[in-house]
Amino acid sequence: MKKIVLLTCIIYGVISAYIASLIYIEPMAHSYPAVERIDISYLIEKNFADYTDEDYAVVFQQTGLGKAAVKSLSSPFLLADYQESYFAEVEYICTMNSPVSFEERIEDSPVMLAPLEDGDVLITNSSHVFSWRNGHAAIVVDAESGMTLEAVVIGKNSKFQDTDKWRHYPNFVVLRLKDTKKEERAAIARSAYDYLRDIPYWVTVGFFPAKYSELEIARGTQCAHLVWLAYAAHGYDIDSDRGLIVTPNDILESDLFEVVQVYGRG
């Protein structure tokens, strides 16, 4: 009888801890802008060619768009739509995407995504293992057709995904390699496209197998490692702490990137 009571208490404790961890972590999936919304009509009526650094700073605070994203827009009038999306109230749900991991998704009113280019890196922390936000990363391999390459989840090989999925995350960051030509970034994307698709998901990559390998013989990867390896093959170490294991946050903190767009991160 005592064993049954003990087992019941253990099961109850595990379930309670599981529920508590989700309750604790869920609000962290989205942070609203840290600044108040202001009227940016004076910027919308201005030509991009006349923007000052101060103008770009205001746009970033009010829309989440960096200078590179602003310059790629077809019209300043689009800034109003990005501002609306940036400040809008967000409702999201949490679902399991593997036996041990979860992710948050916006079902209605997906977010406006800035124009992407080949080689851009997307980062979100809308992915967690119980109360640990491990995050997720992807590389844009064909911006024209809206295609990323991602090591999505344990038990699945890396595969192509639609960039539209990123519009449904309650937070994300788009990064672009600084001071490089578009052609060089496209070459990095092409290497990922050619060699890093259909690679088994290995949580331990960095310890076993080794962190770096030639692209042609890569045996295992995970989301951040896939992105890192594509760049490392072209001479860019985008792991900010240079550790054995590369994480989405390590890439996010790399000083080799500029922010194209940020959403839902305060």
C-alpha cells in the first residue's frame, strides 16, 4: 500500500511540475514593444533616400525593421502596415512537436515578414523543452520561392520549409551577414541547399560527431548547427561563444550579423 501511495505521489509530482513549467514559460513567447506607439506619418511621407540615421532608429523602434529591410521595401507606405503588425495584440497556442518539445504558434493574423534574401538566418525562441527555451534556427536557401532549410525536430531529417511558417511564430529575428555581397550570401545558401538537406537530427553534434565536417560528409546536425556549418564552410564562424555546441542564441549574438527584422522580443 505504501508503494502505491509513493508511486501516486511521484506521478502527481511529475505531472504538477510539467504543468507548472508550461504555465511559467508560456508568457515568454511574446514581448510587446518596449516603446509607445507614435505617429510615423512624417516618415511615411518621406523618401527613403532622405532618411537620416535618426529616422532609421525610429522606424526600428516602431516597426522592428532594420535599415536593410527598410531599403528593400517598395514604398514607405508599407511602414504603416508593419507598425500595425508590430504593435498588434497577439494570441498564440502551444503544441507538442515531439515527445519532449513544444512550440508556440499564431493561428490567426500572421505577422508581416520583411523581404528576405538568400542566406538570411531566422531565429526564434518559440521552441522549448518543457521550461527550457532552446529556440530554433533556419537558413533561407531560396528567397524567391520562399524556402528555408531546417533541422526541424528530433527524429526527422533536415528538410525544406516554407518561409511563411515564420510568420506564425510569436517572436523571431531575421539576421543578415554584414558587409558582404548578395552573391556571397547566396553561395552560402546554395551550399546548404546542395549538401545539408536530408541530414539526420543529432542532438549531440559537436561532441559526437565533431562540430565541423566537410559539407559533403556531414552525418548529423541540429537546427543551429546546420546554419553554422553552412557559414563555417565559407569561412564564417557565427558561433558567438565558439563552444562545442552551437545554439540559436549563440548565432543571434554573433557580431557578424545585422538585424533585418525583429518581432515579439520587446
